[in-house]
Amino acid sequence: MRKLLHYLEWAYLKKTLAVLVLAVLIVAAIPAFVIPNVKADASEARVVSDSYYVASAPGTLAAKTGDLVVVGEIENVGSGIIGNVTLQGIALDSSGTTLGTATGMAFTFETTPTERVPFVIDFSPASSWSANVARVNVTILSVIDAYSPPPSGVNFVLPPTGIPGNPYIYTGTIINNGSQNMQMVWVVTSFYNSAGTVVALNWTSYLNYVNGYSSVFKHGSGNALHYVATPVDNTAAISNQIASASAVIDAIPVGTSSSSSGTPTSGGSTSSGAAPFPLLAVIVVVVIVVVAVAALLLFRKHPEKQPETQMPPPPPPPEV
């Protein structure tokens, strides 16, 4: 009898392990079926120019006073449309010793071939060594293919206008002459010094947001959106360097989502925006639920074994 019980227990254990192993294999195989291969070659983007400064006060780009902030511009040098671009900065002193490393991102939803967009890297906190920085080496860490091409037809009514001063102002108006209604409409601006080096940047809040609520930027209606861009975390020293600027329009068709990990809010900060539907997470949850139910059924079919106790002797035979 004991051998039989031992055999049944071992069979039950193997059955449970088989269910768990199968569940693990299913979860491990999910990415191969539902996650597209969106990682692109880092060589599809290059750093065009960059500069750095030590923040005199906390702001949108600098987390703390004394932070080393790097701003610059990347260019899509590949043949496809790219989305997220992450970068790494390595701060070095005059002898080439590494003082610190940090990562940053470019501000764009989709970047077409030859298009340029700005980026930022914040070394936080860096107040203990930022004054000793002699140069910063910036490299591309990764590039992600865009989920969809940028919509056509969203353009500037006229070339934007630069107005020198403190702050330097770059202003313009955009219109939707395409065939799709738009959401998440924003403008990303790079500010250059006389040598063509990026010294500041700006990303507007969503221009089609009215009183905190999204308003569809309709196509073909003649509706226009006006914007004003000034250097984020501006100082007189930054604005006085600016000789020119350029802007890129980003817009997402209604009903789709962005491949960007960072999206704009008022004041130039970033927050989580719309993202693709979390299909993988849903599938994983379903698999976990199925495994839990299967395990529960197995446990119900085989109740927990009670600990063995010494049974009392049988009662004496009845007296005749």
C-alpha cells in the first residue's frame, strides 16, 4: 500500500511539474510571436553636434544645481524611419580620466532619413566634479525603428521666425493639409550658435491640448496651431549665443500610438504618453491564470496527505 501511495505521489508531482514547465515554455516563447524585431542598428543615427554647460539652478533639464547638462543633435543617416534614440555621454577631465557617465534621449516620435532632432543628457548629480570637465564624448547606444511613418501634410504655414533677445524666441504656425486627423501634435526646436553647434533645445507641450484636454487637429479644415519656443532652462548666457534655430513637427494620426518613450508636457518636461496596447502583458497574465487554475484542479484531485499517527489497537471481540 505504501508503495502504491508513493507511486501516486510521484506521478502527481511529475504532472504538476509538467504543467509548470509547459507554462514557462509558453511565456518564454511569447516574444518570438508577438514582439516585432524593432531594434535597429545604432549606426543608423549619428551625433551631429553637442555642447555642455553646468546648470546654475535646477530646471527641466537639470535635476540639481551643478549638474552637467549636454545638449546636441542627432541625424538619421540610415535608409529607414527611426523612433527612439538613446545616447551615452562620458565626461572626461583634461588628462582623459572619466569623471562620470550618463544616458539621454532624442526628442522625436519618428525621424526620417536626413532629418535632425535634438537630444539631452543630464549628469545628475555632478556638482562635485562638473567644473573639472574638459570634454564630453557622446555616442549612440541604441536605435529603435519607428512603428509607423510620420504623417504627411502637417507643415509650417510659413518658415518659423527667430527673435533675438533674452530669451531667444522661435515662433511659427502649423497647419494640417494631410488626409488624417492628428493627435499629440508638438514641435521640437534646436538652437544653434554662430558655428552651427546646438546650444539649447525646446519641445512644446501638445499644441492640440485645450484646457488640459486633447482636441483633434483636423485635416483639411484650415485650422492652424501657433507655437512659441524658447530655450529650456534658459539663461542670458545661453540666449546670447543663439544665432539661428530649426524646428521639426511631430504628430500622431488619431487612433494610433507613438513609439516614443518620452512625450511632452507643458514646460518642456517629459511624461509617459500613449503606448502600444500591452498585448504581451495580457498574454502573460492569461497564461498565469491558466496555470493557477490547472494547479488548483490538480490539488483538488489529490487532497493533501495527512500526517501519519499511531492508530489505537482494535477493540476486543464481543463477549459471548
